[in-house]
Amino acid sequence: MAPENRALEQWLEGMINSGQARQLVVGLHNSTNDISTRFLLASTSPSTMTPGSHHLPISRRRFLTITSGGLVALTSSSLTFHGPQALAAGRKRLRVGAIITEYSYRSHAHVILENFLEPYLFNGRLTSPDMDVVSMYVDQAPANELSRKISARYHIPIYKTIAGALCCGGDRLAVDAVLSIGEHGKYPVNAKAQMEYPRKRFFDEIVAVFRGSNRVAPVFSDKHLSYRWDWAREMYDTARRMRIPFMAGSSVPLAERTPRLELPRRARIEEAVSIHGGGVESYDIHGLEVLQSMVEDRRGGETGISSVQFLEGEQLWQAAREGRWSPELAAAALATKPIQGLPPARELMQPMAKAGRDRPFVSHGILVSYRDGTRGTMLAAGITGIRWYFSCRLAGETSPRATSFYVGPWQNRNLFKALSHAIQTHFRERRAPYPVERTLMTTGILDAAMDSRVKGGAVEETPQLLFAYKPRDFRRMREMGASWKLITEDRPEPKGIEYAGQ
């Protein structure tokens, strides 16, 4: 072996022994533009390495071969690798407590936390979370639950109470940030078809620890705030009063837009439509978040919503004939990514169009009347739960602007990489990258829509939603598509938590 190669291997051995192998792989991956080298580096998969651990799931010889090869590739590309000190960046690793309903395969706890436990791809770069999950509270444990395996693999204790998890067994807050994931599990379904997830209870118990410790930490609450508007408003008001950095919402607005679409700031939006392919309420929130995220920066800013109406069947199409929503605009959205095996978009946006033998293609819609006169429509159509669309008409333009939201391979799983990146940014900066008021508003729209539904499609006046907020440019949180050159549709989905989604 040449002396320079021997010296290189000795340095790499030191990286392993000092517990910095994970950082090395991330740094090497992001320092080369060569696709084959990046795949090679991702395959090192240090997925069982806990912080400070020296253990590698592959042989030391395999790790040395791959990483030294990566360094050689960098050298031959005239790129400079600055060693472990460049990777650490001197940043404190935050301690995160995870409060979750259940941890099963492909649950939200799984697809969010895997990006906190391992490096992940975001915009084609292997990204280290730079924070450690140090505790968990798990509300339910179904037969297929994974939390015990994750606890053992990553040495994360599971506590019997939320307070125990946030205090790490002590009597004062012992974490720097809180993940509250109240999605999935067996909970009551009320008369409005809302799953009564315990998001408000989780929030209240988190806040109780903050009060008892005389200290607060950033909180992320998954999806909409609560199935009850009054509880959602109470959560928001409490966070503001206590100055808790608070973030919530859907992952879908962060997905790649195909074709690329950036609306002009302060554009005059006359009408907008979003479309999803999922069920009532649980997927409606995602469609509403897409709609709101796209229109909130229109001319005059967000000033609130005056009424909401849930319609289905003939009522929905009668509203279209009355000009209250536009099938043509919806068809323009669908046309951005045609559905294989189905008729053209314009034919699908007809009352008699079917998704199956007996099921209408468009199952229901939510009509949103904004205070400033903008018209918003969210449609649920007979497409898969991984299809998302948006279109709008700007004042003075005859052609609509439209896009679809591509979530990446493996159903919606990879979509959560961008969301996890946004959450981690929120935790580090102690400021949500987009306003929590967006999700407060979509929570209110959804609850009003469910009220309208049980009343047979009555218009629900919404004085509680006549509030304004300022949008933020969240482009740096969005996946722009580079990751899907590395994780492709033909790659099999892993069955557990794996390095970089490999």
C-alpha cells in the first residue's frame, strides 16, 4: 500500500474511533456531484450508529474502502475536503423529545422520526439532523408497533408520561425541542367523521411542563391543530402568550412542483383550486394547506375567510353551474400530470365522470369564500392519495397557472424529508419557517366544512376566521427535485429506518 493511502486509512480509522464516521459520510456525499460516488457513499448505511457510538453496521474494511474511494473521487475532481472539523460546524446538538400516538410502519411517527435518527436526502444533499431524539412518549402500542425496537436500537428511553419524556425522568424540562405527532392510532370518531386525536391533550401536557420549569422550547404539532376550532384557537393563543415557538401543518406544500410554478408576489388571484385523492377530513386538511399556502401571499395579504361550504353530488355541480367554482380551472390542474388509464382532464371534470364502476370521480368539494373576494375550492377526486394539484387564475390573464405536487417515490414517505428539514430549522432557529396562522386558518376551515357537511351542505359563516397574517417565503424549505435523481421510482422501498432512505 502506498504511504499516502496508508496515512489516509489511519486518518479514517481515527474518524471511526472518535465516533465521527456518520459526519464523514454526510460531508463526502455533499462534496461531490458524481452520482455513482454519492450512491456508493449512501450505501455505507451507518443506521445503527447512535451518537457517540463507534459501531458500524458494515465491516470497518468496507467503510474504509468506500470512504477512501470517496475522498479520492473528491481529489480527482479538484474539490477540497476539509476534514471532520468542517462537518461539525461547532453547532450544539439539540435534545428532542418525541410525543407520539403510535409508532408503526409508515405511520407519521415513523416517516418523520426516521429523518431525526439518520441523515436524509433534501434537495439532493445528504443532510444531518444535527440533533438527537433523547426521549419518547408513546400513547398506544398496536401489535405492529416499532417504538420498542427503535428505543433499543437508538438507546432512546420510552417514558410512561409526557412529563416524564420531556423531563427525561427528572422534574424539570430536559429537552430543547418537542415533536408532537398526534396522527395514527385507534381513537374515537365523532358525529362529524373527525378522528379525535389527542393533539390538544398532548399540547396541554407539554405546556404544563413548560410552566413548571419556567422555560419553553419550540414545538411542532403534526397536521391540523385539533378537530375542534375552539381548542385550536386556545392552543394558538397559549403559544403566543407564553412565547412558545410554534409550528404545525401538512407536508404537501413542501413537495416538488411539476411543472415549476412560482406565483408573483402580491398577485391578484381571482380564483384558485386544489385537488387531492384521499378521504374526507383526514386528506381534506392537506388539500386545504396546499390551497392556503399558494394563495396567502396574494395582493393585500391574507385578511381572512367569510364563509365555508361542504358540497357533494348534485349540489357541487349546481354550484359549478352557478359559477361558484370552475371545473375548467380544476381540469387545468389535472392536466399538469395526466392520470394513466383515465380520460382527459376535461372529461373527468364532468358530473357523470366515474373513478370506478359506481363511484363519481369528484366525490366532494369545500368552497372557501375569502373576505377580499378571492374564491377558493378544494376538491377530492378519484385519484390516489399521492396526487396533489393546484391551479389559479390571475386578474388580467386568460390562461390559468397550474402545477402538480410530486411527493417522490415510495408513496408519500419521502415527502416527509422536506417536512423534517423544516421542523429541524424551526427547532434551531426558534421560528417557524412559515406562519402557524396558516394552519390555524386551515384548521378552522376544516372544522367549519365538517359542520356544513352534517347540515347537508349549508353555508357556514366564519367570523372566527376573519383574521389576517403575514406569509413568509418558504422556498428554502421546499424539495426542488434533486433528491429524486438519487432515490428513483424503480428503487424498492426499505421496510424500516434506513440511512438516507436506502
